[in-house]
Amino acid sequence: MPHIVTLECESCAERNYTTTKTKKMIQERTKLELKKYCKRERKHTIHKEIK
């Protein structure tokens, strides 16, 4: 069963997105980092997984 995680913008700290992690990704214990569009910044920024 996939695990739901929240992504937070690195520059403005707004929690914009949610996504899922597979069992394999959870076992690796690495934090997810994706480049997503931030509405507040109006540009693509790095979004990191939070607790």
C-alpha cells in the first residue's frame, strides 16, 4: 500500500502538494525532492518531503 507524503516548498515553506511513496522508496529512507510549480513564487522550485 502506498504511503502518502506532503511536499513543502523550499523557498516559501508553503505545503502545496501531496504524493505517494512506494514500499521500496520507504525502505531506502531518503527524503523525496521534486521540482514543482509554486503558486506563491510563480516559478518552479524544489519541494521536499516533510514529516
